[in-house]
Amino acid sequence: MAFEFRLPDIGEGVAQGEVVHWHVKVGDAIKEDQPLVSVLTDKANVEIPSPRTGRIAALHAKEGEVVKVGGLLVTIETAEASAAAAPSAHAPPPSPAPSPATPAGGVAASSAPSAPADRALATPAVRRKAREMGIDLGRVKGTGPGGRITETDLEAFSRSSPPSGAPAPGPTPAHPAPATPAAPTGPATSPAPPSGESERIPLRGVRRIIFEHMAEAQKHSALFTYVEELDVSELVRFRERSRKKLEEKGVTLTYLPFIMKAVVQGLKAHPRLNAHVDEETQELIVYRRHHLGIALAGPEGLLVPVVRDVGTKSIPVLARELQDLSERGRQGKLTREELTGSTFTITSLGALGGLLATPIVNYPEVAILGVHRMVKRPVYLPDGSIGPATLMNLSVSFDHRLLDGITAAEFLAVVKSHLEDPHQLLLELS
């Protein structure tokens, strides 16, 4: 019998997933729980196992294709009927369906009534704008990935149709006003370069998620960045003394655990930075626990695994946890839970950190810390002489709608104090 397997609900708030990699091909034998397909959501890369033992009869989505939750993924020929099996993909449908599957596994056009607005695929920002414009999302055809409705779709719909509940337009006047002359067009666009001189690279996988998330963050934040210079000479010496002991236990001690502990002290002093913004209710959600997202370079783009309850963990424990997350991040083995739930984010490029950057807030968070390169420079010492020191810059970007510049300056002053005198970090209580 043929068993049709559809994309399951793989997480709260996940409406669709992108097929990243098929682990099987048509004709392959497969066992229950054997890896079937890797699917990328806006939360994580998820490996979905096979729900049945049998043979792959058809793959209904190509790699790179976006499939909605409940969309057909694969048909598996099983040895015997299953009570949960759906009708065969090769059998004619008993009645017209609103969205019959096409041979390639996509969705064909339909003249059936539109879906309810709460089932339409759209971001919260688009849903809010639709309400403001008086548009029923169920009547809008989405042109985004997987049929997602975009703001452009709303504007196009608004131009072509009256808002939901608006009176229908009256009859056309017998003597319509003369048409307004068309505005002069701008200069012609440059001709496309000859074939072979350019390349089109599809935005897929992690890069597509970053593309959408960064645009969303910029749209919903009034970004402001504050920068502070630190003398971390003592931190360098302190870390060097501690590093060898941990290396004997197989743990690499970077500067990040120290920075994370210092950030928690700054967040305790200024808790409104440890928060999310709820655009719908216009509320600031301030968190009592400190779950820090750490931006890392993954094989396909930026990843932000989350280290939870940083304030309750020692520097060696944080070092071991960071090492584990970094290694599994490079292998693409982080779980959805490990990539969600951060309350504040730290981003660092290590030795390539540069002099200064303005990191983008990890929306719906309200602040992010940028860590920059350490350099040795001559400075005036406390006794008035000139000597070497290790200096670095930290930058904090925050949503100026919610936080004032003085708050960011005071937060960074606390972080600076603890990094310039790292011995304080050993005395802090959670």
C-alpha cells in the first residue's frame, strides 16, 4: 500500500520548512526511523526520520523547495496497509480539492474559496498591517516563499480590491474625468551583462533565514550603537594563567566565558536590556534569567546557539559548553531548543573582530553586544609613565525606541569594570 507522509508540525510557530537534503532517492528501501529528509525552519535544521518501513515511491518536493506544514513530502510503498495511510498519490482524487498536488509536489491553482485568514501564511508584522488596512488575509494570494504573504502582496491587493467590509464601488460615471497623463519614466536600466559574466545564487537554507530575519530586525528597531574602549591587560594575563589547567582536561578557554559573565553583571544592573519586545501589545517583556545567544559562524551561515542560565555557571563550565556548541554547530547538529530562547546576544569574530561594528539586534531582543579585536598599544600608566597595554572595543547596539543612550552607557560601564578586573567575576554570586 502507498503511505503519503506529510510535513509534520515540528515546532511551535513553525508554518513551513525548506527541504535542505533528501537522504533517500526514489526506489530506495527504507526502514522506520531511518533518516529521511533534512528540513530547515526559521528555528533550526531538523532531520526527520521515516515513519514507515518500505520503498520510496515518489519524492514530492525538491531540495530548496519550501513546503507548508501538512504539505506532501514523500510516498512510501509499504508491505501492508496502515490504518493511518492516506489514498495513493497515483489514484484519482474522489472530489476536487482546494489545492491538489501537482506531479512535482507543488500546489496547483484553484478556484475554491480562499482559506480563513488565520490559516494564511504571513508574519506577525504583515498580519498587523493587514488589520490596519482592513484586508482579509484569506483573500490575498501570497507570492513569497511557500506562498507566504508579503507587504507587497497587501499593497497590490489594496490597489486592486476594496478593503474587507468596504462598500462595493458604484457605477462608472457616464462622463469619466480625463485620465491623468502618465508620469515620465526614469532612465532605462542598464542592460544585463552578457551570459557567463554573472552568476545567480539562490537564497536557500540558513542564508534565506538570515536574509528574512535581518530585514525583519531592521524594520522593527530604531538602531543605536554605543562604543567603549577597555584595557584588558589583566584579563589577558588571568586567562593565560587559567588556560593551561583547562587544556589538560580537553577544554579550550577563550575570552568569551569571561565576557558572558561580565555581561550578566551588566544585565543584572540594567535588566531592561535582558528583554524582548512584544509589538502586538506594545510591551517590554523583561526576563529574570539570563539566556545568552552566542553568534557563531556555521557551515552555511550565522548560527546563534543559546547558553542558558549563564549567571549560575562557572567560567570552566561555560568554556566546556561553548566548545560543545561550537563543534556541533559546525557539524550542523544543533537542535531547535539549542537555537531558540535567547534573551540577549553576543557576537564576536575573535581575532578578525575589527576595530568597530554596529551589530544588528537579534529581534525580538532589544540589545546585542559586539566584541572586537584586541590590540597592543602604548598607554599612560597610573604612575604617569608610558607602557604597553592590551586594548579592545565593545559596542552595544540597542533599540532606541525602548532604551535610552544613558542606559547603554551604564550597562557597558559595568561590563568594562568586570573585564578590566576579572577577579571580580570569581566573587560574583548568581
